[in-house]
Amino acid sequence: MTINPPAIATIPDAYALGAPEGRLVPSGAGDEIWVAELGEGKPTVLLHGGGPGCTSWTDFWTVAPLLAADRRVILLDMQNYGFSTQADAQGPVWTWHASKIAAALDQLGIVGADFICNSIGGSAAIALAADRPDLVRKMVVTGSEPVARGRGAKTPELGEEGATAWTNYYAGDGPSREKIVAIMTRLEYFDPAAVNETNVELRYLYSLTPGQRYLGSAREAWGQPDDLEAKLATVKARILFFYGKQDVFVQDSYPVLLSDIAPHADVYLQDEAGHHMEEERPHDFVGIVTTFLDAGTTNS
């Protein structure tokens, strides 16, 4: 399926590529967050990563329908992502994102949800679990770097490339499918052959939304990442730190360090998986995640 999106992406464009219909929910200070829902059952919030074009649907489109077989899946796009509204981050950025997510969940009447989070979504979810423990039951965190200690790219040159990916993507001739493919194959996937044409189209489309264009042009939109070590140490929810062994951004020892800080945490390191194992190995991903979420716990 191929489309030629306009200069600014629109919601019908996204629906044409199979994205579920959603709505804008107030997230405080006049801002709004885009949410869509699939299925019924235990509320399960999906939070996306931070690359150009990333949203809850582009990151989880391969697994969201599988999870929705027996769960109420809530696809939530953080501020400035997808069709959520444009806003400057206020204060420490992960705590700020957590406050916006909390406001949206309060509007939806959701408490005690499970969270499945990629990259920056995991950092926001950890801040949320510390500040609003009533909203979080269990968490799966993949590829996130919430703590400064031990942080460092497994492949330094690719880590540097990742640090400039946003600037380079929106610079020069601007966004393109070719640039999206380069980001996905060089930085995000273990197996370049797994890069899917539909996901390339989705990532390209969502990279054209106003909020993402703003992130690509204005440093103040990003805010300052906060070191969440102290907050992680207070999180009561059980966490699965689920990382790809071939993730170029994270040392294999890093999720173990995070599990030592968190009061209740498990670690799963998956082989033949990069930064987006939910797209590379979707059925394995769902099996591991649902086994963890459905298992009983002894902590309060």
C-alpha cells in the first residue's frame, strides 16, 4: 500500500493505512492527547518510542490486535507525537510526559492499568508509576534509558548517529521514506529484511504531523530528560525490563542495573532483536509479555 501524504499529515491519511479511529482527550493546560482503543478486558496502555514518525500505532501495530483478543488496549500518543497537540515540555521531560498521560487516563477513568512501553515511553511510564501508583499495576519496559548511571550505546558510532537522527531527518530536503528506512535498518532493527513497507509508510506519514515537525525544528519542545533513578527506586508496580540483545543503544548490563534499582523487577534479554522487538518478533513478544502480565505477584 502506497500513499503520497500532503505536507502536513491528516487523520484520514492514517486511517487509510489501517490506524484505528481515535479521539483527542484533554491532558491539562489546554493540551490534548490522541487515544484509540481496541478490545475489552484489562486496561493495557501502549506507549511508543521517540524516533521520527513513532506513535503507539506505528510501534505496536503488529501486536496491538493480538493483545486486544482479551485486553482493553489503549493506544496513547504522547504530547507532540501522532495527532496529539503541540506543546513545549515544562520541567523535567519524563515527569512532564507522565503528568500529561495521567491527566488523559483520569479523563478516561482508568486506574490500575498494565503498561507496555517502548524507549521514551518506558521512561515516561516509570515517572508515572512513581508519581501516580494508582494508575499502574504492571509494566513492560523495552529499550528505555531512564537512569543516567550505566547509560551508553553498545555501538558508539551508531549511538552518535541516533543522537542526530532527528536533526538530520528534518534537515536538507526534509522527511522522506528513504530516510525512515535508513533509521529503521541502521538503528532500530536487528534484521533489515524485517523492515515492513506498511510500517515505513506509517512512520513517514506520522513524521509529517505538526507536533513531530515541531520536535524536529525546536529544541525547547524536547525539554530536559530527568534522571529517574530515585523515582524508579520507589515504584511499587512489578516491572519486566525486556531488551533486545542487538539493541545498538543499550548495553546488555543496563536492564540488570535497572532491575537492581527497582523494588520488583524481572529481566528478559531477547536474542535476534533490536530496539523494536515487538515488530521483529511479534508473536514471541506477545507470548512473553502476556505471560508476565497474567502471572500472579506476591508484592503489594
